[in-house]
Amino acid sequence: MKNLEGGILKRVNIGICGLGTVGSGTFNVLKRNVDEINARANSQIEITHIGARRENPLCDTAGIKVSRDIFDVANDPDVDILVELIGGTSVALDLISQALRNGKHVVTANKALIAEHGNTLFELAREHKATLSFEAAVAGGIPIISALREGLAANKVEWLAGIINGTGNFILTEMRDKGREFADVLAQAQELGYAEADPTFDVEGIDAAHKLVILAAIAFGAPLQFDKVFTEGISNVLPEDLTYAQDLGYQIKHLGIARRRDSGGIELRVHPTLVPSAQLIANVDGVMNAVLVKGDAVGSTLYYGPGAGSEATASAVIADIVRVSRSIGVASDNHIPHLGSIDSKLQEPYVLPITEVETAYYLRMSVLDRPGVLSTVTQILSDAGISIEALVQKEPNEGEPHVPVILLTSRAIEKRLVGAIEEIEKLDTISDKIVRIRVEHLN
Ligand SMILES: NC(=O)c1ccc[n+]([C@@H]2O[C@H](COP(=O)([O-])OP(=O)(O)OC[C@H]3O[C@@H](n4cnc5c(N)ncnc54)[C@H](OP(=O)(O)O)[C@@H]3O)[C@@H](O)[C@H]2O)c1
């Protein structure tokens, strides 16, 4: 195969560290589609070194150097691109740092590492004239990083909202469709290999927060600010809320939302959210991911696809390998900025505390079935400047004096709503805590 200029293809040597789910997918897709990948990379890509503690029967490594110590790959002078697929934030941090210090380009799928240590690693990469690419770190196979960084480069991004954790989406979908309890579906997700053995990152929103912060940094030209994300998981969502929301024309989705505020600052938040059923993103079910981006020029665009899986994630890893291979040998000034904007333009925006964020709300309360009670509730909301868009009173259960009442409110600043809820909860006609879920129309 001749290169773009009619000469011999330049050779790019790849070292893969970690031969697990994504590592084996990357290895096998690179081998299977080698001709197409080389043609697109304008390079001859060769896997020359594997760092893995053990063999993976899915990968035929005959003829390839294999080291049990992954740092041998980072120190191998023949490796041009190190692909980090071990995960975690300790050894992976040392490994990537070592590779960058040795002047190697690095490709990773590690969202936790990029979200928490990306700013430092990008600095190290620049110092050593290397690049650190992370397309696979967000939404698996969906090329959302390059869509934001390149495809939407003309736009001021107003906001983005994404279903960016497939495990959480699978759990909510099963709970809604089958009326199953959270813990029951979580156990199944673990059996199916969707959820981690320790599922906290998935169900408490930490994994989604890692991804959101990466998307927001690129969308808003800001450094990564993981410690500023407001994070609420799905473990308190009940099957009845999914049903009531659906009856009102909404779906409950676990969304990561980043929004630029006209008054200055940005919102960074992950939480269960009611979304109108008519929105395409509300119909993204099971383990699938989707990201909705609103740009000032293009309007709304939606990116949908598998957010995880061996070869789906490998697809994004290899896209980075192709991109980096193309740039090897090209003047470093032509490299793509890690977060899409040149460093001197990255500005750390003020991130609004959740108490200052304005959304509409779904409220479910247990109300004594007696005349006049609801008018007291609506008066308290009205005094806080909050109006009611919809109100549904359910039938009481046999012998039960309280009835479930569901309200959809107008948009309100969170601290005003919280104040009103505290007052309502003090009424002796209300039993239990009020369930509160934010509502976004995503227009
Ligand atoms: N799975 C997905 O669908 C997906 C999607 C997007 C992003 N990611 C990201 O991709 C990365 C890899 O995930 P994965 O699902 O492929 O994980 P995985 O299946 O657990 O594979 C990780 C591999 O790395 C190896 N490893 C871990 N620490 C090591 C060390 N110190 N030295 C040598 N080998 C080591 C493990 O070896 P042992 O078997 O010996 O422990 C294992 O083979 C993570 O950052 C993850 O967040 C995964």
C-alpha cells in the first residue's frame, strides 16, 4: 500500500497494556480490519508489544513481544503509541506518565483517570510533545469526543445532556417495564456482566460524572473540574415513580447535564431526570447511550449507540490510534488540542451549586385523604413563587388514609423548592418524605 504522497507507508508501532474486555477487542479489531485501518491512518500500524499479566485465549499473540510487566511497554523504545486499557487511577496514572515522559503518544479508555488527572497528564504530554487521546472514555463506541471537538467546532455549545452510563439505563428500563425493584435488577445487571462487582460508580452516578466532566470541558473550553459535579444516583428511584412519570407523558432517565448560563457560569449535574416521552433521548433504553448537544449554530444534535462492550469500545480506541498515527511526523503545532481549545483560551468557569440551579420538578407526596389538604400544599408552593403544571391524585389503597398525589411544578430555583418542601413536610396531613425528581424539557 502506498501512502498519501505516493511513498511507502510510515510504520507506527503499538503497545497495548491490558488484554481484558477492551484490550482484547482492540487487539482483534486491529488485526481483522488492518487494511482499512492502515489506509485511513496513512500508516502501517503494527502491534509490537503487549503488556498483560496473563494470556487471553481470545487473542493470538504469536510473533508479538509479550511482557508480564506493563512498564516494559512504556519503556520500549520501539513503541510509538501506548494503549492503556488496564483501568483504575493508580497504576494507570504511573504507566501513562511514564509513557509520556518517554515521548510516547498514549490512547486510553480510562474516564476516571482522565476526569481526575487529565489536567496534569495533558500538561505532561505537552511538555514531552506527545498526545493523550481518550475517545473511548465517554459513551464507548459513540464518537462523541470528536463530534464535540471537531464536528461542532463552529458552535457555542449551549447545553448537553446524556445517558452516559448503560448499567443505570438498563436498571431504570427494567424497573419501568417490569415493575421490578432496584436491588433485584441490579443483581441481574451484575450477573449479565453490565455492572461492576462494586456497582457504586454506576448506580451512584460517579461514572457518569467522570464522563460528563470530560464532555463539559470540551464543550465549554474549560479545564476538567471533576470535584464540582453535583451527583445523585438512581438507588432511590422507585418503580411507581417510573410508572407515574410515564402516565404524565415523561420517562425518568439518569442524565448528565452541562449547561452554559446566560447570567454566567455553568451547571454540571448528574441525577435522575423526567424527560418528555416525545424527546428521542427519552426512548433510549437498556444499555444504550445517547448524548444530546445543543449548539447555537447547528441546533440540537443527538448521538446514539453502544456505550460499552469489547469491540464497540475498541472502535473508539482504534479511531484514536488512527488519528494519532496520521499526526506522527507532522509538525507538533498541527496537533489537536486535548480539550479542543488552545490552552491559553481554557477558562475555569464558575460552577453553580445545585441550590442555585433552576428546573421544573416532579413531586410525589402521601396526603391525608381529606378536603382542603391540597389547597394548603398549593398555597405553600405559590408563596414560594412556584406554580403547578399538573396534579394527579391516585386512589387510596384499601384502609389507607393517605393517597399518593403527584405534582409537576413550574421551573423554580432549587433552594426555593427545597424550602417549600420542608414546610409541606411539617404538615400533619402529610406522611413520609416527599419524593422530588428534577424535570428537563431539553428544548
Ligand atoms: N468494558 C467496557 O465496555 C468499557 C467501556 C468504556 C471504557 N472502558 C474502560 O476501559 C478500561 C479497561 O476496561 P475493561 O472492561 O477492558 O477491563 P477488564 O476487562 O477488567 O480488563 C483490564 C485488564 O487489565 C489488566 N490489568 C489490570 N491491572 C494491571 C496491572 N497492574 N498490570 C497488568 N495488567 C493489569 C487485567 O489483568 P488481570 O486479568 O490479570 O487482572 C485485565 O486483563 C477501563 O478504564 C474502563 O473504564 C471499558
